[in-house]
Amino acid sequence: MRKKVALACAECGSRNYSTMNNKETDRLELKKFCKTCNNHTTHRETK
């Protein structure tokens, strides 16, 4: 079963991206571009 999750910037906390994730996995963590920070930062899965 998959669920829709939001990815929030680790630096500023803004939620820039949304994706689908499997419920049984750990929290997703990706390097993405943050338009608020204007830089590539780590984005973590939020609830």
C-alpha cells in the first residue's frame, strides 16, 4: 500500500515536493532543490 507524503526542506522547513511512498519503509530523505533557500538541500518526509 502506498501513501502520499510531503517532502520538507531540512534547512527552512518549507514543504516543496510531494511523492508516493510505501507505508512499511523508513522516512524518505532526498537531496532536492529548495526554491526558498535557492540551493540543493536535504528534504525529509513529513506526515
